[in-house]
Amino acid sequence: MKDSEPKRLVVLQTGLFPDAATVEEGIKKLEKRWVVRRHDIAGAARDTAAWDRVLADILTADKIITV
């Protein structure tokens, strides 16, 4: 990745983190400088194409946060 390209952040929303609101505040600040991709994976029923998109984003991410 070039220095001029924005960093990529993947947020996996699981519904398991008790203080998700605080983490979300920090993520909102990063959205100004980072490309943020969010995936709601709390519901286990996802099709193969949806999981493929999640995995593709994870593989290209600079950081991954599970909320």
C-alpha cells in the first residue's frame, strides 16, 4: 500500500461487546481518515457470497475491530 492511500478498517459487529458504544465513538473518529467497512455478523444465517465479502475485506484490512 502506498503512503497516500487511506488505511482500511474492518468492523465486525457481533453484539457480544458490552461497551460497544465507546468503541463506536472511536471508530467514528477514524472514519475521517480511514476506509471503514462494517459487517454485521451477529446473525449466523449468511449466504456464501456474504461470507466471501467479509473474508475479502478482512484479507485487505490494515486493522480489524470486533464489537
